[in-house]
Amino acid sequence: MNKTMGKQEMLTAPFVHEMMEATYNMWGVGWDERNGGNISYLLKEEEVTPYLDPHHVLRTLEFDFPVQALANHYFIVTGSGKYFKNVKSNPEENLGVIRVNNTGTAIDVLWGFSDGGKPTSELPAHFLSHIVRLEQDENHRIIIHNHATNILAMTFTHGLNEKSFTKTLWQMCTECIVVFPDGVGILPWMVPGTNLIGEKTAEKMSKTRLVIWPHHGIFGAGTTMDETFGLIETAEKAAQIYTIISSHQGGVKQVITDQQLADLAEAFGVIPVEGILEV
């Protein structure tokens, strides 16, 4: 493998294009202002090696949260302090391809972060969430965190009980119970960028693919970039509808009933999380 393979070669990699498009789309809908939000995408070695020499390490970064379960795994991740709107025009500065070392205590930077940058400060939440999602489904390769506007707003106006929050979202839009029958997890407000919030997010991720950080944003997990984006997009649309109708002077006249939600779940072959529907 030629270690000096041109930059254009790397920029033809499908996973780079997916990151460029996803970050730009999320910025475009207002979910990722300034340097808000981050994405990590678990890559297979055979996806990486056509574009990079895995033995050519640019630098190594140690961290204090060992992730032995991800040893020798490859990721493409957004950078710390980087603006989503700039990824599309300058991916090599705003993204990085990394590999966890064989002890899970450091990462090798193989490409990107060309200005000396480093991965997102939320890397603990991403790595720990990847571990628990892979235990649920080996195809879950994407973790997205963003500041979805209406989900964030809803955490100010709705109770933060997970069951009632989930049920309200399900009632807002017919497709919701089909798209996220596992509901949403909700953390108490916590300082972001810490190992603790990463651990607590991962605990929730063991049971649901959506985890809300009140007054901050949301985490979503899935198999592909489109699927994970769509998962968050669906919850965000439901939260938008809730916000609209909550301010309506006439009040809510009707909702999708528990029986109707149960019928939807049966029709689409999904199993709603227990303890929410009363049928």
C-alpha cells in the first residue's frame, strides 16, 4: 500500500461521504449549531484498507476510560470543537479515522484532524454506547449526538419520566411506535464530556436506541447513517407536533389511543416496551 496515496483517493471513501452529508444535513435543519453535536461510525477493516495503510499511524492519543471490547476497531469520528457546517468543505480537518489499540487504552489517528485536532470530547459516551449496542445488535455501527431543537424544547415543558415522555411521542405521530418501539431513555441533567455521562448514557443504550440529555440534546444508535438520522428525525418531528399543539388555545381534542397504538405495533410486527400502553 502506498503511504502517500493522494488526498482525493481518501475523499472517495463512501464512509467519508456519508459523514460529510450527514453533518451538513444536521446543521441544515438546525440541530448542530457551532460545534454542537458529534458522530462516530464503526468501520470494518476491509472498508478502511483500500484507502489507508493501517500501519501508518499519524499519532497516538491515550485516554482514561479503557474500552477493551473495542480493541483494534476502526472508527471515523467528528472532531472536538469542530463545526458541522464545515465538514463538507474541509473533511480532513474536521473528521478523523482512528483505531483503538489492542489494549483499549489509546487510539491511533490514521487520517484526518489535519490541524492537530482530536476526536469529539463525547468520545466516552460514543465508545461505551457502541459497546452496549453491539451486544444488542452486531450491525449497530452508528452513534449520533445532536441538539434536536424540539426534543430539547420538550424537555422544558414535559415531565421527564421516560414512560410518559415515550407515550407522548408515540401519540404525536402514527409512525413513532413503529420506528422506536423501545421508547426513549432520559438522563438527569449532567455535565457533558465526562466519563460519568458516557457511562450513564451507555446504561440507557442497553435498552433503547434513543437517549435524551435534558436541556441539551439526544443520542441515537442504528445500523446505517440514514437509519440513525431517521430515528432521531422521527422523534424530533413528534416533539415538534407536541410543541405546536401544547400552545394551542383550544387544547388537544384527541390523540392516538393506547389500543390504536397496540394495533399499529401488531400490524407492523414490533413489540412496544412494556409498561406504557394500557390495553
